[in-house]
Amino acid sequence: MKGTLDHTLQVISQWKKAGETVVFTNGVFDILHAGHVMYLKEAKAFGTRLVVGLNSDSSVRKLGKGPERPINPENDRQAVLEGLRAVDLVVVFGEETPAKLIQAIQPDVLVKGGDYDPQCTDPSEPQFIVGSIEVINRGGAVHSIPLLPGRSTTNIIKKSRT
């Protein structure tokens, strides 16, 4: 079934057999904005296929983003992401972090936003990239992409309330 982990792993296996480079990133992607689109486009540039791990609704609530979050349900967020040219596959995960998903997918490249540090090796630090140690130990690469200033879902929500 499309969107399941089994389906995701089958598709990724085919890509890897064909010599494609699999890039992974993750996030909530609640209210899609220019910063998200730029970020995903730049993430895709690190390889040939981009897989996005999408926080489920329950996962978003665990992250403490606020009682009203997510604004858009996971099925809607997934549909919007799947409509973007840069995104090849979206898989929803329910944990607070995508650690298990990254372990299963074994991407060649792991990407996060500029508020994370690819050089950080201390999981207790907020800028640590979950899965980075495993990806590097398998010979992969980890990158961060600068955020587009002033663009965030939180800012959009605040602005809509004024």
C-alpha cells in the first residue's frame, strides 16, 4: 500500500539498485510556505531521489508545538508534499524523531534545516541531527540548509491572528 513503510522500502530498494542517491529529510510541514519549498528543492539537489519523513498528527502533538497544531491533518500535509516536484516519496511516522525510519531507509544523504548542525555529535544538544551518526558511519553525508529568514509556520499563525 502506498505510503506504508513496506512500500517505501520497496521503492527505495529499486532506486538504489538503479544507482540512485537517496536523500532523506523530515518535518511537520504544517502550513507550506516558500521556506519549505526552497528547502525541499535544495535538499533534493544532494541526490537523485528525495524521501520526506512526515510527522504524524500525534507526533506533532508530542513535539509540543502548541494545542492547535497541526493546523492541517497529516493526510492533507502528505498530499501537498507529494504534489511538489522536488519530493519523490512521503512516509508518515508517529514517533517524536525519525530515528527508526532513518535506520530502516538507510539514506545516502541526510538533510535538515540550518537550525541543526551536521558537525554536532551530542544527541542531547538541540542542534543534533537524529540519524546523522548512523548515516555517516555507513559512508553517507549529512547537510544542513540555511533557513529562509522570516518564513515559518509559527510566524504565519501569529500573523493570521493579528
